[in-house]
Amino acid sequence: MFRNVAELVEIAEKENILISDVMIRQEMEVTEKSYDEVFEQMDKNLLVMEEAIERGINEKVTSVSGLTGGDAVLLQKYIQSGKSLAGDFHLDAVSKAIATNEVNAAMGTICATPTAGSAGVVPGTLFALKHKVNPSRGKMVRYLFTSGAFGLVVANNASISGAAGGCQAEVGSATGMAAAAIVELMDGTPKQSAHAMAIALKNMLGLVCDPVAGLVEVPCVKRNAMGASNAIVAADMALAGIESRIPCDEVIDAMYKIGQAMSLDLRETAGGGLAATPTGKELEAKIFGASHKK
Amino acid sequence: MKYRTVFDIIGPVMIGPSSSHTAGAARIGRVARTLLGKQPKWVEISFYGSFAKTYKGHGTDVALVGGLLDFDTFDQRIKDSLKIAEDLGVEIKIQEEDAVPEHPNTAKIRLGTCEEDTLELVGISIGGGKIEIVELNGFLLRLSGNHPAILVVHDDRYGVIAAVSNVLAKHEINIGHMEVSRKEKGKEALMVIEIDQNVDDILLAEVASLPNICKVTKIHD
């Protein structure tokens, strides 16, 4: 059993296998299931992600509150106009992350990765990669095991809950997980995956959880968008050979401690940050009416 | 290790918008329903911390009631659970509490069918849809709801734990995690036994027939 990223990388290197192999093997041991059972279960989750993205980029979904929806469609159209500055692949990932979160906000069916509020980053980057490098279905399923391996370490050593650790614990974790998985899909080493995760998460540290009206919409949808963007850049940096000076496990530990130091107002209580801005308050009053007490 | 499987991280498949405030709430409700063993006639829900502040926005109430109606996290009916509960004649009361809980996402649920048949539990949603039941009828415990489990209310006497585990051994059931909690020495105690597979009613009846056993219930995957 790996308890941290250092052990995860060490097992993969020692046995000359991928991070996803380490995760699959551990899953088989813990749950006493066969390779095929574990793989098929993940394949089902992949299908849920694909359906959510397809819905989000093709349909103009709208949340019950009306705060979010339709931005994934806008971005897809913009990509097709050929004017994009960031690049088509980059924005494709961003739009697919948005698509997932828009479907989530509309009470649609999604797969939490690691949470529902941060469900866009991992599938968003994955399905943009599908479009760009056309990986096999098996490689796509492995992407989720690699993400999951890094996510497990964060969940057990820090937190993946916005109420406990702020948005850095949710979108931050998801961004690190995606960065690590991109590296493996692009044939980087386990060590490079760890550096990608560290670089990505470092740049999400301190991010607070301040949802307007307590809804998983503003700013959650756009934070997933930027998380997807951050993950791609972090992965590219790691694949270029850039290393994080602070080891991944220490970044995770720092994230945990920052979360503990965060005021309660900034941890999913809708009491501070963007939720407490004049416009945030106004939107809240409009959605819930004046009777909704805070 | 709080999180054991990769599907705690890549999963659950669920109706949005929040894994802790929607899927987790549905799971807490479903464990309560399972422990009661039938559809409740009335339910009193108290929300604490982040649950109290944001339950309307996250649909925590809707999801929790969905769980009480035995809906899973991905069940489309969750969205309409309040209406469905009303149609079924289940009386629902919701309170926002000011007290600061140990965990920010805490819900206390009282539910029942009549005066004698009630249950009170406290559940926390620890992130990514994962939950723990931390209190049941005043007993402190730690129950994930992710594994089949047997709950035994018994008199706090010597030999009771051995007798129960002997029955499990006879049926070749392996114990994954076990804990015993009591409110007072020599009075009522609660045994929580997490096991690897579902058990049948014959085994439960056998446990129930042992001396000093008051009540036996099970929850399963």
C-alpha cells in the first residue's frame, strides 16, 4: 500500500510499471476483485464523464438558479472560429471542464473526480487529449486510475473537501491529479507525474471556497476551467524536464495546513469571498428571496 | 486510511451539484433508512455548520430525503424527493442549528414510524461523497456505510462479544472492523461489526437468540 506520493513513485520505479498499474494492483488487493472487474468499473465511470461532456458542449444546459450554463457551447464556437490565442487543444480542455460542471450545476449525472464541485478538470483534460492524440480506450481508463492514485494520497493525507480545506482541496486536488495523469498518458515518467502534480497544486494553494448563494456554480464552474488550463501547463512543464523544488508530498502537507488556517467564512459556508461581495449577496437574495437567512 | 479505494476518488456517479452536500447527504439518509429497516412515517433533520448554511443551494435536504426513500446517489428521482415524500405521506421537518459541530458537514436525523420505533443518528460527510455515521441512539461509533455491517445492541456483560463472534466464525464470516461502545458500564452497549460479505437473516436470528442481546440490525452495500 502506498501512503504518499514518494512511495507511489518508488513502487512504480522499482517494478518498472506505470502509476496506473500500481493503483489497479492495489485496488484488486483492497477490494478482492479481478483486474477485469476493476477495469470495467472504471470504464463505466468514463462513460458517465463522456456523456456529461457531450451534453454540456452540445446542449445549452441551464442550472435551476439560472446562474450558470451555456458557456461550454460558447467556447466551442469560439474555437471553431479559429481565433483562439491559447490554442485549440487548451481551450477544448477548458470548455469540456466547463461542460461537466454546467451539467453538474443543472443536477445532471456526473462522476465526482474527486468531488462534484471539481468534477470538470480530470474529464475535461482527458477528452481534449482524446481529440488531440486519440489514445486507446484502455489508456483513457488508465488516466483515471493515475488521477485516482494521486487523489487518494491527497484525500488520506490532507483533504478533498471544500468545507474542510477550501477550493484548493477540491479544484486544487483535481488539477494536480489531472496534471499527473496527462504526464503518464504522454509517456512521461512516474517522477515527472509527481512533479506535474506538485507544480499544479502549488499554484492552487490558498484558493478559498466561497460559492455565491452556497451554490456549486459561481465561481466553481470557471475555477474548473482554469484548473484544466493549469493542469495542462504544469504537465507540459514537467514533460519538459522542469522539477518542483518542493516535493509533492510537502506541497500536499502545506495545502492541508493552509486549509486548517483558513477562516470558516472561506470554507464552503457562503460567508466570505465572492459570496460576500455586493453582487454575490444580490444574486443570493434574488435566488432565495429576502426570507433566506444567513 | 479514510479513503481505501480509487472509486472513492474517481466516483461516485451521482446527481449534482455537490459530492459532500448532495451525494454524501443521500448516503447518510440511506443508512438511516436501512437501519430503521422500513420507510419512516416522520423525519426530523437538523443541519449543522456548512450543511446549515448552504443546504438549500446544494439540495442537501432534497438529497437526504432521497436517501431516506432508499434512492442511490445516481437515482434521477432524487431531484423530486420532497414531492415524492409528501405523496407517500412522510412528514419532514428541517432545522438549521447554530451550534458549531466538530465536522462542518454534520446532520442529525431522528426518524421513525411510531413512538416505540424511532432512531436517532448523526452523520458527517467528509468529502467526495464519503460519509461516516458517528452517533447512533446516543452511542458513539464510526460507521462508513461502505461495507456490509451488523449492529448489535446488547447488555454490557462478559462473554457477549465472544458469543457473537463465535456465531460469525461458525458461518465462516470474516470481521473486517469491529468496535464496541457503551454509554455506562454494565448497561446497554452497541457492537458494530463490519464484515466482508452480506449475511442472511438466519445468521441474524441466531445472533438475536443469544443471551443478553436486545436488537440486531444489518446494513449492506
